[in-house]
Amino acid sequence: MSEARYRSLRELPGVHALAAGTAMCAGCGGLEALHEVLDVLGTRTVVINAAGCMTLLASYPFTPFHGSWLYTSMASAPAGAQGVRDALDLLRSRGRIGADDDLTAVVLSGDGSAYGMGLSATSAAIERGLDFIYLCYDNEGYGNTGQQTSAATPHGARTPTSPGPAGHAGEKKDLFDVWVAHRPRYAATVIGAEPLDLARKVQRAASLAGPRLILALAPCPTGWDYDPMHGVDIGRLAVRTGIWPLKEYVDGAVVHTHVPHPRLPVEAYLSTQGRFRHLFEPLRNDALIGEIQQRVDRYWQNVG
Amino acid sequence: MYRIRFHGRGGQGIRTAASVLGSALFASGREVQDAPRYGAERRGAPMSAHVRAGRSVIVERGAIAQPDLVVVADPTLLAGGVLQGLSAQSVLFLNGSEPADELRTRLACPGRVVTWPGAARELEETTGVAIGALCAGGAARLLGVISRTTLEQALLAEIAGHGSGAAEAGRALGLAGFDALADSAGMVGEGVDDPGAGDAPPDWVRLALDDASLAAPDVFREATSELVQTGLWRTSRPVIDAALCSRCSWVCTTLCPDSAIHAKAGEVPQIDYEHCKGCLVCVLACPPHAIRALPERQPATAGNPR
Ligand SMILES: Cc1ncc(C[n+]2csc(CCOP(=O)(O)OP(=O)(O)O)c2C)c(N)n1
Ligand code: SF4
Ligand code: SF4
Ligand code: SF4
Ligand SMILES: [Mg+2]
């Protein structure tokens, strides 16, 4: 590939494309990822936002965006992106706007939408080859309504709807693999705490056309129950414990952009968050911690 | 009926404070209403919580406009209209240690004012969610109708969900707050009775539909969120020590979730205190530890960064 590539953090854009003054919680990891993504994409975007925490970004008359923003129901942001793309294409084909005035359609959705209600619309949009970028900020629950369990909630995490002594009994859906099974133009996992890796992936996505999907793990102080100041550490631990693999799918192959070595034990990550507190007190639940460790070990055994 | 209004920020445990006080009043034989009130904003933003306690079913609804007791979680909140509705009979209780008479004069507060007495002044150093338990304990003593044991049980029950460590810390702080205000016990009196008690239910009120251009208006200006001073959310203030800063501004400007740090290449970055929410992510992320966290104690004024 011959496109430009950030070589170091130093080269990242110094000018922010997302303004301050939003209603997101102090220390929101989703907001961190979003501004890092938009800093690379620039301001010539239309953000199509599925209902979730981030729809509070633009609450009339205030907006942090320099470009346009459109609010959709939880299930239909990719359909909204189709409408925006079609409208822009029509304007271009009729000569009403030139290439310089074109905009990038960017879907912004939480995991509740991306892994659940919005998955069918996403699947159809990839199938149609829609030219758009999809950003999911994955805070592993229905954050806006109080962090109820979603299809992205990890096994063992306690949520208001999985309150028992073992937390959530289900499994986190592998959305990246679901996306990749559609053979999109590009897909990647990122995290705001690794900004260079994130920026390179967004830069690559921006250089391509067609369906490009980005999945950002989004540490959430409110839903995960930790002091906001630890957000970046927790993000880095998600990567260093191997819980959040950083990878990309391009030209038909999945490549890990970072292989943690040595891999830290998962409890280094789990013990930082109140949603996993029941694994450590009043009694340590070695069986469940071991089970979570095994899942991660198995994942990395299968990485080439 | 007692009307108690708490003022704090999301993350200071104020919703829990109202639940603790409400539970304790309920256990003391009162009918109770307890409701937190948030805007669209998330954790960190100023919020309030409203507790009513009466001797019969409470009909009055909504935010408390004429409180008998206002509880304020820290001095920075005094800038934000917390005095609203206070009368000569009401009491303002601040989690702070400025002498009460000085504060009363400075604020031109019509009601009586309570702060921590000198011997308990270290209580105001409490941070985070624990502030709620402390304020609940102080408020319980000021009402004078809640026993120490009842308060203790309410603290343990309402904080239990946050883990055993938090519940234990909350219990200790709540009781410390209760004990510290012994000299002001029972200072708050009950306000007027519930004016709605015994009323027939009201007729339906029909609201006319708004035109779509009003109900779903377009915004044509860019980046208007900069008009919102999220700096008011802050309880801790990050301060960059220029002598220690190694001018690697791509680190802090990128990792600040709120785009609240700006830098020109090679210069010490500037923190935008109008908008910095005080999450302190930058404090831990700065490689040479050049950013310190100071308590945000001063009320916002022209001279102080907010
Ligand atoms: C069809 C539908 N069901 C429920 C809701 C209520 N609702 C609004 S936001 C939200 C949570 C969305 O979760 P997620 O997509 O993960 O975003 P987050 O809130 O975590 O940012 C829910 C359930 C809705 N808007 N639409
Ligand atoms: S609940 Fe979590 S994702 Fe939502 S705004 Fe707060 S920190 Fe961000
Ligand atoms: S990260 Fe720390 S040392 Fe680097 S520019 Fe920011 S304040 Fe200065
Ligand atoms: S504390 Fe630091 S990281 Fe947090 S909003 Fe303020 S400047 Fe940004
Ligand atoms: Mg979510």
C-alpha cells in the first residue's frame, strides 16, 4: 500500500475537529476515540448518529461538530447514511456540488445498536457496498439508559440487568468477525488509549472507498465504575492483557497491528473496574477469573 | 412537611445522599419522596436531588422551590443558583469550613448557614462519591428527627451496592457528618404542609402541537457547544508545571477526551478551563508528570479559572 501513513504520535493532527463543551461524562472513552477519529477525518463529514449516549453531543442549540449531524433511531443509522450518500451523489451528478464540496458519511453508534438492533441495517449496507465509514464506540452496555447488558457485554461483567454473583452469563459477540464475514472494504478495531494505531487505521480507511468499519473499545467510567482519571490506563490494559486485540481487515486478510508480549494476566484489567468487583470480593472467584483468562489465551493461540 | 434540596455534581454521590436521607426518614415513620434531577449532561455536571418527608401521603410534585434545607456538596457550586427559594426560616448547609457567619454575609443569604465547625474542618477534604454519605449524615442531624442508628442502617443499605469497602467508608463518613453537627441538631424546622393534600385530581391539560421547524430545528452554526461552560463541572483542576513540561503536546492534547488542551508545536500546552471537566486523564497520561491536580475550591469569579 502506498498511501501516507503517520509515523509517530508527533505527526497527529494538532487541531481538533470536535469542539469542547459536550454533555458526555468527564473522562468518556468514547468521546476520546471519537475526537481522535474526527481529528484525522477532518470536518468535511456528516455524522449519522444512532440513539445512545453520543446523541447528547448535539443537543439543540449546541453542537460540537463543524460538519452536519443527523440523529436516527437505534436500528437505522446505516440506512440514514445511505440516504445521505444518495443525496450527495444526486447533487454531484446534477452538478449542484463539485468534488470539493463532497462529504464523507460517518455512522456513529454505540454497541447496543452496532451489535444488536442496528446489525441488520449494517449488514445490508455492507452488502450494497455503501460508501461510508462506520464508527462503533463499544462501552459494552446500554450506557445512555444505565448500562444494561447488551450483546457486547463481556462474560462475567455485572450490570443492572445481570446483577447476580457471577455477573453476565452470556458471551460478548465477536462483531469484528461478523463484519469481516461480509467482506467489507475495510474493518479495524481501535482504542482511544492507543492513538497512533487508531490514527493509522482511520487514515487508511479514509484513503479507501466503500464500506469501512471501525470498532473502538470505549472505557466508560460511569458504566464500568472506575475513577475517570484511569481511563487511559484501563484502555492500555485492555490491549496489554490481550482482552482487546488491535487488528485490521484489508484486502481480504486480518492482520494484528499489535501482539501483546508478554501478555499481562486478565485480572490486571478486571480489577480496575467496579463491574468486575464481585470477582475479587468478598471472596476471590478464581474459577471465573480463570475462565476469562482461558478465553483470552485461546484467542491468542489461534493468532498466527 | 420537610423539603430538602441537595446540590452537587454527578459523581459526588448526591443521588445516594438523597436516598440515604429518604430511607432514614422513612424508617423514622415519615412518608417520603426522593428524586434526583439531571439535565442532558452526564457525570460531572451540576445536578440536584429533592427529598420531601411528610406525615401523610405526599401530593406535591416536582423540583423543590422553597426548601427548608439546602445541602451543597462543595463551595464551587455556590456560584450556580443554589440559594434559590431560601427564606429566613431555611437553612443552607455547605460541605465547607468557611465560618458560617462570614459565608452568610458574603452570599447575602437570607436563611441561617451551617458549615463544618473548626474541630471537624478536615471533613471538607472528602472527595468523590463519599461526599454524598457525609452530606446525608450532616443533613440527618440538622433535621433532628433521625437517630444515629437509623442513619447508620440507611447508609449501609443504600451504599451496599457499591461494594463492601464503599459501604464501610460511607458509614464512617455519614456518622462523622452526623456527629460533627451535634451543636446544630434539630435546627431545621418543617415548612408549610403539603398544599395539595386532599385536592381532587386536576383536569387534563391540552398542549398545542408545535410546528416542525420549532420542534426539530436546524442548527447552522458550527461548534456552538463551545458556548457551554463545562468547566463548571470540575471538582479538581489540572495545572501544568511549565518547568517540568517536556512539550510533547501530542500526548495530552490527543488523550484529553474533551479536546480541552491546545498547543502550538514546541510550546507548553494551554488547558481550556472554560471547558476542562476535570477528569484528570491528562494527569496520569503526562509522561514526565508535569500536570498536577489541585482541588477546585474557589467559586468561579472573573479572576479564577472556572
Ligand atoms: C428502539 C429503541 N429502544 C430503546 C431505546 C432507548 N435507548 C436510547 S439510548 C439506549 C442505549 C443505547 O446503547 P448503545 O447503543 O450501546 O449506546 P450507549 O448508550 O452505550 O452510548 C437505549 C436503550 C431507543 N432509543 N430505541
Ligand atoms: S455513560 Fe459512558 S459512554 Fe456514556 S457518556 Fe458517560 S462515559 Fe461516555
Ligand atoms: S503531556 Fe505533559 S509534558 Fe507533554 S506537553 Fe502535555 S503537559 Fe507537557
Ligand atoms: S482534566 Fe485534563 S484530560 Fe480531563 S478534561 Fe481537563 S484537560 Fe482534559
Ligand atoms: Mg453502549
